[in-house]
Amino acid sequence: MTTISYPPKPSPGDRIAVISPGAGLPGLFPRPFELGLERLRKEYGLEPVEYPTTRTMGATPQDRAADVNAAFADPDVKVVMASIGGDDQLTVLPFLDRELIRANPKPFFGMSDNTNLLAYLYNTGIVGYHGATVMTALGRPVAMDALTQDSLRAALFTSGEYELRPAERWNDVDRDWADPATFEAEPPSRPGTGWTWTNADRVVEGRSWGGCLEILGWLLMADREIAHDLSRYDGGVLLLETSEELPSSEEVFRTLRNMGERGLLQRFSALLMGRPKTWTSSAPTARRRPTVTPPDSARRSCARCGRTPPTPRSSSTWTSVTPARSWSSPTAVSYGSTARPGASPSRTDAEPPPPRAP
């Protein structure tokens, strides 16, 4: 199993690198980005540092990789956060300097397309954090979600266990960031429905790994950052989300089936599945489209592997509430840390707990 280290935590007053390894969307939508930067300063006491491609759409993979390398190399920067996701970060990976990054470990926060960099850091031996990008979690209209705010603060500054709790409300409808009216009211939300458990007859403890299902599929196809020695994932907890592109239930099933055929699924002892987004402004009737839900697809795929892992599936899992996503979770979960799904509220470790007495 890969040896994973916990990078040093920042302190209020430290500098935070804000990078765009997936897409320079801050250049197209400055309002949520500036709002997110302001909250990094006021809510968390961190000083954002931008890089040449942070606000540049169409930047080359080499230039985006140069920003990632520079952020990790800068001794004055103590933490790194993605501005947002994208769909092209896969092409950045070959230009990253693994030895430089390994020698300068720092907490990295991102989700969606940033699954690429999180997987890269995992293989480099550095714990990352799945969740909390600048434009989505921090750039939420009117105010950050309270649970997002709390869990991000814990992930940034504290050590030890953090207990994940069901969200009281969740959102699925996105609004146009180009419309100033979007930022006059909080995103519409619906009451949370609690967590749904499958095979919750035992507590499983394991290292977390995963991310956006579509990105994991791309990594498998490109043969990047998913180990050929699958024993690295033995006993782990698989984290999965789907993107705002609304992959069909059959696409989800086929990706999971192929992961199972490769022998990857059966390595994990548990699955945390995020509530999928079912609505987008470009396809407002899409919520009526699915006939098989992603969790059902997961059960079908795992059954083909000869086992069905315990599956905590909830309205509050490991990603962040954002104005452009359906994720109902308020949390940022350590990628590569210890997670304990079971029949009680899930916990994740910001750093390893002290040794237990025998």
C-alpha cells in the first residue's frame, strides 16, 4: 500500500495558492471568484495568491502545470486550492514535477476535474482534500453554507477526526453566474432526507480514494494515476460523485462495470456515493430521465464482482454545496485519509489519530 503523509496545516495569515489546473473560468465569471477570494481573506484569514493561468481560459497544459509546480515550490505558500473544475486536467498530469511536489507537500483542495490532481497526489504520497473550490463553495451567493464553512475550517486548520453529519438542506438547481441577480439570493434548496445505508451491518475503516466517476473513467482509459498493482486499494473506502453533465444511469453502470471487470471495485470495503445532480439550465427536464439510479448501478456492478460493499449513500456525503452542483454535502473529505463508514455517522481523519491502547 502507498505510504501517505499528511502535509503541514496552514495558519491564519498564511498565503494560499489559487490555481486553475482544469479551466480558467475565473476569467469568464469573475463575480463568484472574487467573492470566494474575499471569503478566504475574511472568513479564514488566508491571503490568496494567483498565478498566470488562474484567470486564463485556453491555457496550455504546460502552462497550467507550471502554475501547479510553482504553487508547491513556493515556500511562502502553505495551502493550494483550485478555483473550479473543468474537463481537461488530464492533459496537465504529464507535465507535473513529482519529485518537486513530493519534496514540498501541501494540502490541496479540489473536486470534479481535480480528481486528476488528487489521484496524482495520492500516488505521490500526499493526502489531498476532496471538496471546497473557490468559485463554488466559497463563491456561493449571499453566504457560504454553514456546514461547508465549518468542515472547510476543520480541514484547513485542525487535526484529528471530523464527524460528517446529514445536511439539513440540499440544492440541485443552478443559476447563471453571468446574471447579477444570481447573487442577490441564496440558491434554492430542499429539505435533506438523511442518509440511506445498504449492508450497514458493520463498521468499515479504510483509506479513502476516488472522486468524480467520469474522471476516474478517463484516467483508466488514459492509463494515468490508477495503479496497475490494485492491492494498493485493498480495504479502502471508495468515494464517488457524478458531474453536472448528468451522465445517464447506464453510463454510470457501464463505467462501474468496467472498473469491476478490471478488478478495481472488489478491492474496496465500502462505498460513499454522492447524490447525483439531476437538473441543469440546459436540460431542465433531465430529472425525469434516469430509470436506474447510480447507487442501483453500483449495486449491480459490485454484484458482478461477487460482493456488495456496505454503501452509505446520503444527502450529505463528502463534497461541497455549490450553486452549480447538486451535491448536498457540506464537507471536504481527506483524500487518502482514514474514513469509517458504518451504522453511525461517518468520520474522516484530518490527520492520523493517536495510537490506541492495546
